[in-house]
Amino acid sequence: MAMNSKGKLYGSAHFNDECKFKEILLPNNYNAYESRTYPGMYIALSKNGRTKKGNKPHLFASSAFQKGVCSAGWGPYSW
């Protein structure tokens, strides 16, 4: 997963700078992911699970990710 300069998420076959995100643990026990390449842009999902542009979401919006256990073999420190 990567984010372009307009905040749009896309799938990338090769790892590049647009694939780097910083994990932020919020006080409400949710996680937020900010683009390392484009600070101020966040991964966000709508209430229907669709992606939203990274330049629009509020950091404390309910579309942030709930911290949980991942059984797929990857996590915040695997990249």
C-alpha cells in the first residue's frame, strides 16, 4: 500500500518511499497511520470501509484503525 502526493491510496508492486507510514497510538486506543513522505496525510477509511483521501481526515476521527491482533503474520513493525 502506498499514498501519492494527493493523499490517494494505491497498491504498489514495489516498495518505495510512498509505502512508508508512521504509526501513532491515539489516547482513545486507536491507531493512526501518517505518511512519512507526505506529513499531515493519513490513511483513513469511511464508515463503509472505503478509503478516503489522506488530506481530509481528522486525526481523531472514528475512521482511525482499532488496535488489534493480526493473524496474517504482519504488523506495525514488520516493514
